[in-house]
Amino acid sequence: MTAAEAARESRRTALILAASQAIIGSAAPIAISMGALAGHYLLGADKSLATAPVTGFNVGVALGALPAAAIIRRMGQRGGFMTGTVVTASGGLVATLALFQGSFWLFAFGLLLIGVGGAFVQQFRFAAADNAPPEFKARAISFVLAGGIVTAILGPQIVIFTRELFAPVMFAGSFVSILPLALTGAIILSFLRLPAKAAGRKMEVADNHARPLAEIITRPRFVAALFCAVGTYALMSFVMTGAPLAMVGCGLSEDDATLGISWHVMAMFAPSFFTGSLIHRFGAERIVAVGMVLLMGCAAIALSGLELWRFWTSLILLGLGWNFGFIGATAMVAASYRPSEKGKVQGFHDFVLFGSVAFASLMSGMVYNAWGWEMLNWLIFPVVALCFVALGALKLTSARKADV
């Protein structure tokens, strides 16, 4: 395959993965925007665990990270990704049944299964990068995440139009809609032209030259990338999970809360059309730093008042900060391993990442119930400061190596 043919094929792969991300990824905003509210609806007097279903979703993504990487490695990317759609559909079915039965913990388990399916979706960005030439890797990641623009519109609109579909059983219609989403995503994935068995055999040969995982994950660049990815994603989950509760608690409507999440998810993915180009021009570390500044802006707006426009503006800045911080950190991770090392490094990265995100989403409900919306936003500042320390340490380490 010539360089031009390889570039065209990598773009085709990225576009297919972006289209599938747009459809299957809609399960995530459905789970996140309705998870806490449905949990609140199912619980009794004590509402402190209302965000536990959203935590279940994030735990599922964390627990599914290593198995998803192993399944994709064994079955190939096309077969592995299509397996993930089956898991996502199963989670939607379980969550729907739980709502009809009024079972809080079964509902949380259903969201956990949706999260496990989401672990396969999280591998899309790595698949796009791994099948792209070096100069296109950051753009390939951005292409895939740009599919989230459709997700930002589709997921919340599904919630609005299906939330009362099976009234008086609230929210059941939103979760049953995940089944056709998963089916459509599987159909799109069937058009991937990625080699399965041949690629697997080549990888096994290459593994003879792969470095141990411990050596890779202790290198300064990987450590800084993981730290910034965790900080960015955990903060996003921490604030976003509590935002619908805060908006409804301030007297705003559930539709206002859902549309706020829609604007937030749109902001998460819309910049992806040019984030990759910015990374290619200015470097991943600088783009991550810009993301951190945007996260501080989110906190500043949220702390300035409780009007609807302030909620929505802070959520938009939260999404923009996530986009720059997370895509930049992902590009740093993708540059830290060899092709033969990708499975174990990606699996470890996402396990740590989404384990942290799960903890953040659980703490969101507890912090909100104990100290309110303001505390959720004050905690952004120390985490961002630690991320800047990690980036600064990486820069100093790189400077010392350059001087040697």
C-alpha cells in the first residue's frame, strides 16, 4: 500500500469509527443525564446515593477497559467493537427492566453494563490512531471524537422525546432506545476493513520486542499524560454528574437540565474538528494546558451565580476544557508506546482513567448533598494546579535530557 493509499484508508477508518461513535456514544449522555435523576426517582428518603447509577456507568467503563482490549486483540477491531454493541444493548435492556420493577440497584447494574459497552467505544480513538500514519494520528483521534457532535444532539433529544414514553414509569423509554442505537452502530462497524487474524499474528511476533508494562508506565511522558487525562476527565465527570441535580434543585426544569447536558456534550466534541490540527502545530502539552485554563473558567462562571445561563455557560466551558485536555493527553499517550505494546498500555490507561472517573462521579453526589454546587466547582482549582505541576515536571525532564 502506497503512502497515499494508507492515508486514504486511515481517513476512511476514522470516519467509520466517528459515525459509529456518534450513534453508540449516544448511550453515554442518556445514562449520564438520566442516571442521577432516575436514581433520585427510585430512591426513598435518603437521596445521597442518587448518582450511584452514573458511578455504575463509569465503573463499567473502568472494569471493561482491560477485557475490551483483550477481546479486541483476540477478535480483531471490527469483531471486538461489534461485541461491545451487544453489551451496550444488554445494559439498556437491564436498565429498562429495572425501572419497570422499581429496583435501584438493578438499574445501577444496567448502567454498569452500558459502561462496559462504553469501554469498547473508548477504544475507537486508539484504533483510529493506531491505523494512521504518524502525521495523522492526532487528527484521527479528533475525527473519532468529532462524532460526539451528533451524540450531543441525538442523546439528549432522545431523552426529551422518550422520557415519558412508558409513563407512569419515568425514564424507561430513554433506556429502551439504547437497543436500536446499538444495532445501528453495529451495522456501521461492519464496514470496517481492518485485518483481524493477520494483524493478530503480526502483533504476536512483534510482542517479542515489546517492553514490560512497568517500564512504559513509569516513563515521564506517560505519567504526565495519564495524570492530565485523569484530572481532566474526572473533573468533567465530577461537575457534570452533579449539574442536573443542581439545576433541578434550583427550581429549573428537567428539560433545562437535559439541554444543559446537550450544550455540554456539544462543547466536548465540536472543537474536535480542529483540535488535532492545533496539537500538530503547537504540541499536545500546550493544548492540554489551554484545557486546564478553560476548566478554571468553568468554575469561575459556576461560582458567580445560579441563573440558567451561568449553568449552561459553565457546562460549555467544562466541555471545551475536557476536549483540549483529554485529546491532548490521549495524543501524548499514543506517542508513548510501540505498536506491539498498544493493547496492554491502552487497557491499563483506560482502567486507571475510568476507575478515577467512577470515583469522581460517586463523590459528586455525596459532595453535592453535603456542601452544595459551589464546592463541586471550588475543587476544580486544586486538581488543575496538580495537572500544571505534572506538565511542568515533564518539561523540566525533557529540558534536562536535551542538555545531556
